[in-house]
Amino acid sequence: MKALKREKRLLRLVYLLCLLLFITLGFLQKPFDTFAVVMGIVLCVLIGYSHFIIRRFYPDGDKFILIFSSVLAVVGVATLYRINRVTAIKQLVWIAIGMISYILIVVILPDLRSFSKYKKIYMIVTLLLMPLALIFGTEQYGAKNWIIIGKSISFQPSEFGKIALVLYLASALATYENKKSFKEEFKELWQPALVAGFSMGCMVLQRDLGSALIFFGISITLLYVATSKKKYVFTALGLAAIGSVAGYSMFGHVRERVMIWLDPWKYALGESYQIVEGMYSIAAGGLFGVGLGQGHFQNLPVKESDMIYAIICEEFGIIFAIGLMIIYFLLFYRGIRAAFVTDDKYSQLIAVGFSTMIACQTLVIIGGIFAVIPLTGITLPIVSYGGSSVLTIFFALGILQKISEEA
């Protein structure tokens, strides 16, 4: 009963935030933009109905996963509406599809334990998806990670590859047993290590360094959780260090990323123009922001996806942006919590894998915007525009919800 009250209280705050943002967006136009308010109402109805279905028919699981993801959806659609109305409408459609898939996963999927036996299928899907963009992809913003069909259909295979990789590694490592000899352990671990290495190698060749970092974070986390052995973690880190040095020597785009990261101001009018403009936006916002609709980010490249967090910092302020990071942390926490409350090892590894995927993706893009690490072109989960990203994140969240229901 107390949990239900907390959920309702949080939902009311989400509705309030949503309506305030979209009413403010309506006042930015003269005459008043009623369509902005309609967008806000549609988003509130979508969130409310999704929560009603999950709460009514599946009351035992963790409903905060949906609530926290709804906060991110509200901020994302509102910010995108500020940038471009058409883009915001498309994003709302993707979020609606994502939430529908979230509900269907909880309603339709049987016990997740029964899916652990499909290890070979997950492996084949992973091995097929990872090099797909390398073969059929189109280069955009320096990375060959998009497949474009016709004039209106485009997607990133690596986004769906993340899901397949987590499912494969979870099923492969769920059967791990501690062996006395290194030879026996090697027989257990060589195949998942090879698949993970192949996936990261494909991303490097596609110049999708952000996805390569995410895959590495997922792989090393699942390896440690499954085996509890630090020696494998240090071995993986050592191999990653060797691979990084080799990649720096072999690939010009890797050297360029590092060069920009080390001294962005030196190349402010050229290669590092994007990151410098992002820094200007963050600095202009200060603690409390310049206000919704008052930002000057027109010259910021790829603002709908890669750099949307910089726009949030400018218009809402760094305090609000930190609050958004806390929402991501809470989402990560609820995912890890689902892993703790289930006694099935396969479900535990899936929960850890998907939670790590969301956390890594968030940290990699925000770290890049603040120049803590080299900037890589990936989306901020749920907030940034991108159909492939939204669908994969909501799929992952749906699985986390399902695990919490089964616990």
C-alpha cells in the first residue's frame, strides 16, 4: 500500500513536470502553440495508461522502472520539441511503440528461465548483426554504423546487437562452474570471449567507438559477476589496453578523437567544433539555466542526439542536468535490484547486463560532452532522438520489469 502511494505521488510529479514544460513551450510561440499542450497531454495519458496496465495486472514487480523512464521521456520529448517540432513528434511515436513493447514483454513472455537454452540462436544473431553495418552501412558523421533503406527507413544494427550480446553472454555464462585447472576454465570461457571480442572489433572497424566502449563495459561486468574472479577482469583490461594502443596506431579516426580530446580549443574551428560549442552551451547555462526557449544552440551540430545533454545544461541548468543523471542512476539501481531479488542465475546476468548497458551508454555520452573521455556519437538513453535506441532501451527495461515480476 505504501509503495502504491509513493508511485502515485511520483506519477503526479511526472504529470506536473510534463504539463509545465509543454505549457511553457506553448507560450514561446505567438499565438499560443496549443499543439505543444496536446503533446504534453498525450504523453501524460501514455505514461498513466502504461502504469495502470502494469499495476493492475502485474502488481508484484518494480513499478519505479517505468516511472523513472517516464521522467526521461518527458524531458527528452520537451527538449526535442524546443529544437524541432517534427523530430519531437517522431520521438513521441517511438516512445509510444517502446512503451507498448515494454508492456507486451511483461504480458506475453513466459518465464525468462526457459530462454536460457537458446544460447546458439543468440550467438548467431549477434554474429550476424555486428558486421551488418560494416557490409551494408552508410557513413554518417565519420562512423559507418547506419543502414539506410530508401529515403525514410534507417537503423543502427549495433543497437539491436547490444540486446543480442547481453542475452548471449548471460546464457553462456549462466552455466559457468568454477574449475580447478585453467584448461577447463578456458574451454568454458573462450567462446563468449571470442564473440565479445568480435563484436567490439566490428564496432572499431565501423568507427563506432562509443558502442565498442559499451560492449566492453557489458562484457567485463558480466564476466566478473559470473566468475567472481578478478584475474579475468585484469586480463580483459590488459587486452583492452593493448587493443587501444594498436587501434591508435592503425586507425586515423582514433588518433583524431584522442587529439580533439587532449586539446579541443586548438581545433575549435575544425575537428573539435562540436565539443567546443557544447562546452559554450554548458557554460552559458550555469547552475540554473537560461530558461526553456532562451538558449542559443543553433550552431551546435547533431543537437537532437549526441549533444542534447549540452542543451539541457544550457536551458535547464547544471543542477537540473545532475538531477537527470541521478534519475539514470536510480534506473540502474532498480535494474541491479531486480538481479538481487531473483534466484535464477540467467535472469541475474540479464538484469546486470541490461543495467550496465544503460549505465555505460549514459556515462560514455555525458563523459564525452564534458570532455572527460573522447566524444563518441551515441545517444543519451530515451532522451536523445533515435528510434533504434528508444526501442532497444524499452526492450531492456521491459525485461528488467519482467525479472522483477518473477522474483
